[in-house]
Amino acid sequence: MDIINHLTRTVSPAVLGDESSPAKQNLLEQFYAIFAARLADRETYDRFANENIAREDQKFYDRVWTDDTHRDQIARELADKHNVDTTATRGLIAMAAPLAFHEIKSLAGNTPVPQFLNDNLDSYQHHIPAWASTVLPAGMLAATPVAGERISDTVSTAPLQREEEKQGSFMKALLPIIGLIILGALAWALLRGCQENPEPVATPVVTEQQADNSNEQVAVAADIEPASLRIATGENNELYACSMSVGDETLQTNVMNALTSAFGDEANKCRADVDDNFAADMPAAAQLATILPIVKNVPNASMIIKGDTIVVNAPDAAALDQLVSDLQAAAPSMTVEAEGPLDLQGEIDDSLAAADLAMTNLGENPDPRDVARALSIQVINFELDKAEIPEVNKAFLDRAAKIMVEVPDMNLMIVGHTDAQASNEYNMELSRERAESVKEYLVSQGVDESKLSTKGMGETEPVADNSTEQGRFRNRRIEFVVIDEAVNANTDAPITNTALGTNNELDPDLNPLDNNNDDILPDGDDATQGTALDPTN
């Protein structure tokens, strides 16, 4: 992803609103490049790295450039080049600075912002005008051109125009050589851009670290997923389903506060996967206080926020259209879309590709939570009322089994879920049978049976609505959960769903006889299974 293009799509609409014009859009594009180059300076960034920068903090710009003369120069130059009033220019860049800061942090993920921006300098350096050299650290501008070339001080990406000047014979002799050098550089750039798997701008590059006392090199982690939030409302506008994937507890707290404000105590049912595999910033976080009440007012609605996109659905077409319109007005910097028709085969294929990539990125000695997360990505699309594993999933499960065998301390629970189209009792049994089917297959591929347990949850833990085809599809799923060894050792410690990230106890008393079907035993609360793990007996 091109950094400037991303900021233009996400930040500029929020800053300009109805006052958008090509001149102001170009002005902001050039400011984003200057702003990114400034943040690439570690000394500058460290001044506010530990601050909680609000998106509406228009004084933030003053802390990025503490020199009044530098701020005045930036506003004056941008205003002159784009024929925009200087006072209006100051207002635009003051509004844009905190919003752009949050977007850049989100793109960087767990990579330090200065490092991310320096690693991706090529994506925005050509947008920086020559005059900005006086307000930026050394080395941020592109290399000085040879005689006869002019640095463009607009945001145009067109080739630089050559001005004809009278030169001595020496320079004329050099021109063919210079031309060959430029052609060679362009050819190299073209070849690099045409690689089969180019590294995306927002992805921290896989690196190799040299061991201190060894020549062995170790590949270091890769992709950071955007933070996400999924919710669904019920028939009476209650919070029907909720889950989030976030990079740290600060973002989790912010999202939970917004959920509690909108839904009250119902927000406590929201499951949170808190892990550094996810971004620690959510572009829509500042607008959640406005977004959530809008969704709450639509019965049986669903919403997925991921990165800079909001996807919504509702069974009533008119209500869905209005929901899209209202959310776009509430969050103009986000892309709001109505969910399209269910592409069943596409969803299955995409899930297996994503799960396979996640498995590839595990590396050696993987964290069991990451293995469980990778396994849970796949869609196992069982036939109606059946529990046989589809052939399309077996190759991936075979690969997963080999990894699980090599991780000796991995204890997983396989949890089956259904939609709500049959009775709760029927769904509970069907989900248990499907979880058992997955366990049996993994055991047949060499996984230690004692390391696997199963649980059927039926329709009791939805992740989406049950009123649309797309929602029911997402609710029919198999999830893998890491089980704490302390629980398996017959202690009364609560089991923590570390792969799904919830801190909710599956059963506070681990009682298999209490008829609430929330204990860790795969017994369906069948009293014939005994009471060996019941700490109350």
C-alpha cells in the first residue's frame, strides 16, 4: 500500500468534508509526505511517542514542529504552491496531523514508526518539495539531480522535465553516460516492482538476525493484522454477538468503554483476542461512540470494522441502505460497505489460503496460541446435518498435525459451533460430533490423543447474526483453544481461551454435573461421565 495514497483515502475526506477541491487535496498530499519525513526522525518522534494523541488534537502539529518559523514556512509554501489561503492552510494541516499520525501508526503495526517510515521512504520521498529541506532532517529529500534537471515541487508523479541549458562540451560528453545510468536505474526499479511477491508497504519486512556466537540465522516474524471489531444486534437491539482482535490492552479498554457506553453490561460478553500479532491502533476507535449507537438501533444487524473499512449487513434492504449512509456520515474517513452475497466457495478457498499462510509464518518452536489461531482461520464447511470432514480441508489438517506433533507442550480444545436454525439440543450434539470428527482425524495423522479435547457449544456463542445467510455461515465454525495445563492437572484454575482471547471462565467451578454445559469436559454434562474433575466433590 502506498502511504500517501492511503492517507489521501482515509484522512483527507475527514479533513476536507464538503470543502474538498483538487487544490486542497494536492496540498494535503504534499503535507503528508513532509509530515511522514518528519516522523521518520527518531529524535522528533520520541518527544511524543508515549503520549496518547487524540485525533482531534490540533495542537499536535505544534509539537511536531516546535519552531514557529518552520510552521510558518510550511503553511506559507503550501499555500503559495496550491493557491490556498494561508490561514485556511494552517487549519487544514493542524487537523490533518493527528489523523495522519494515527493512520501511520496503524500501518506500522508493531514496527517503530521511525523505522517503518525510513524503511518505506521510497514510497513518499518523491512527493517532498525542495523547499522542505529547511524543515526536515538531512537525507529526507531525494538525491540532488544532475545539472539540467529540475526538482518538481508539486505532488505530480510525472517524469521530471529537463530544462535545456547551454553547457560546455564536457557536459555534452557526459549526457549519454548519464542517460544510460538513468535507464539502468529505471530498469532495476521496474524489475523489482514486477516481483511475484512484492512486500506490501504496511508489512514489516521479514529480517534475519545474526546470533551472537553462531553463524546460524533465524527468520523473524512478519505480518501484523489490522485490529478488528465484530458485533451483531438481536431482535430487540441487544448486543447479540461481539468479538475483537487488538494489539494491546489500551486499545481493548478503549473499545470496551465504547461498547459499555452503547450496550451497558451486555458489553461484558465481548471476547477479546489481545496479541501483538494485531495492530495496537484502530482507525475507527475515536468514532465508536457515534458508530455503535447507530448499529444498535438496527435489529439483527451486523458490523465488521477492520483497518479502514466497515462492512455491515441487515436482513432489511432499506434498513441496510440507511445504515451504510448513517455510518459513512458518522465516520467520513472510513470506507463503509454493505456486505455482498455469500460466495461460499470463495470464502472457503480464502480461509484455507489465509490459514496456510499463517501456518507458514509460525516458524520453529511456535507459540501454541499462534497454532490455535492459524487452525481457527480455516472454514470447515460440513454438509448439512453431517460431521464428516470435507476433503478440501484434509491437506491443511495434515500439515497442522505435523506441526502439532513437534510442539510437545501443546494442549488444544476443539470447539464446535452451529447457527440457530435447529433446536438448541440438536445443535449442541451436532457441534460436539463435528469437534470429535476433527479430533479423530488429527489423531489419525499422529497427534497425541491426550493432547486434544472437544466441546460442543451449539448456537450459544455466535460471532455474527443468525438472521442473514452470511451471518449463519460465520456462526457455523470450528475453533481451536489452548488449554492451560493447570486445568488439565485437575486444579480449580479457570480455563482461559487464549486463542480466542477471552478472559471469561468456561466454568467457574468446573462442575460437569451442573447442567449449564459450560465446563471443560467433553461430556455434554452427562452424569454418567463421573465426577472425577468436580472440585466440589
